[in-house]
Amino acid sequence: MINAKHLFFVIFAAGALGGCASARYPILPAWGAEGGQALNCSELNSEMEKALQTQAQIERIAAGTDTGPRPALYSMARPDADRAVASRIAKIEALRESKACPT
């Protein structure tokens, strides 16, 4: 028989886990040692578009307007996701500048 203490614990645990699952943000994986050096201008532009789309999705999730399905590679904290996307955008911009890519 489940007593009131056990029932409270089960409800509390379910609420805690549900709360954690709802605040997940996309995070871009770090590039390897080459860090995109082998990419040409077209590929860099494509990577920039992906990074900007990820940044926009982070904003939509924070605003509560993105309720779609999320892949497995998601961070639990927004600062981690913001930091990863900002780092990727900075690396892409530096690579585009070093290769004299048109914007």
C-alpha cells in the first residue's frame, strides 16, 4: 500500500524531472583541432546559416514559442548553449575573414 509520504515523493520526483526536461536548449558540438580550416567559403556560409538558425531557436525556446521536438544533443542550461553558438559564430567569422570570403 502506498502511504502519503511515498505518494508525495513520487509526485515531487515527477515534477522535478518534468521541469528539467522542459528547459533544454540546442548546443553546437565543438569543432575538432582543425576548427573548420578545411572548409571553403561556401561551406563556411552554410555553417554560419546553421549557427544563426541555432541561435534563433535558442531565442524561441527562451521565449516559449518553440515547442517542437528536440534531438538528443541538447544542453540543460541556456548559458552553455549561448556560449557554444557565440563561439561557433566567432570562429566562422574569423575563418571567413582569413579566407577573404564575401559575406
